[in-house]
Amino acid sequence: MNPADSLRRLVDGNARFAAGATAEVDLVERREATADGQRPWAAIVTCADSRVAPELVFDTTLGDVFSVRTGGNVVDELVLGSLRFGVEVLGAPLIAVIGHYGCGAVEASCDPDVPDHFACVCDEIRPSAEAARASGTAEEALCDEAVRLHAEAMAARIAADERLASRVPVVWGVYDVASGAVTFHDTAGL
């Protein structure tokens, strides 16, 4: 599958999910079909938040997407290593970074009094929160803007990885937990 087809499948699957018209899948059959291996048609980096499960949000099933989930969809060396495996070994033709509104990690990063147990995640997100504040974004929209800026920054971090940059395109998007819709960005050229 090429990157444009992969993105189209994500967009179409999300449209089904947002409309409440997800496909019926025989999970036992799919489990048996993928027991010997997976051939994901996309690698997706999302937040660990239970509301943002990519297999649900994009109406996929077992073996379809290679999911990497961290608090606040932070991309570090472990995530990059996982993505390299998903691309180089499993053959995923596209990487998508998905932030989401109402992200607790981003909200904590917008707050100067971050709890110690969460500081390592917030330290990675804080530059996006500061950029949102510096842009003059209204206080009530600050976290939403930080979500967008952070997803874009994490996509740029992946795209800067020399082992990934030459192999696959990276897109980013933001998931609205209320509507179920994902809005994609940086899709030019696909």
C-alpha cells in the first residue's frame, strides 16, 4: 500500500467511527489470520489516553495499524525505535501522529504547577504550551492550541529522524474526543 492509500484508509475509517457506522469484524477469524505476523498499513503515535485507541478511532482491526502510545503522544528514542521497527521491518508506509483535545498531559504542561510524577512527560510538551501562550492565544483556547502545536512538533521530530525521513511520510492530526473526528494536517504531497 502506498502512503496516500494509507491516509485515505485512516480518513475513511475515522469517518465511519465518527458517524457510529463501524465495520463488523470477526475478531476470532482476524486473530487467526494474523497469528503468523502483521502487515500494518500505517504506524500511529497517539496518547495513552483510553479514549484515543487508534484501532477504534480509525475503525481498524488486529494487524492493521502499528500503534505506539505514550502520555501526551511524546516522541522519544523509545518511540523512534518502535517506529523504525514498524516501518523497516513491518513495512508501514505512513506514520501519523495524533494529538487530542482534552489531553491531560498537555493540560498539565500548560499549568506551571506540574505534579512531580508527571514532570518528565510535561517537560517534553511544555515548549508547545509556551509557544501557544507566546502566540497570544486566548487562555480558554491555550490547551487546544498547545495540543495542535505539540502534535506538529512530534511529527517534525519523527520526520527529522534520518532512518525514518527517507522511508515514509509523516502526517499529524488532532482528534476531537467529543465529535470523534480527526483533522489531519501536513498531507500535501500524498
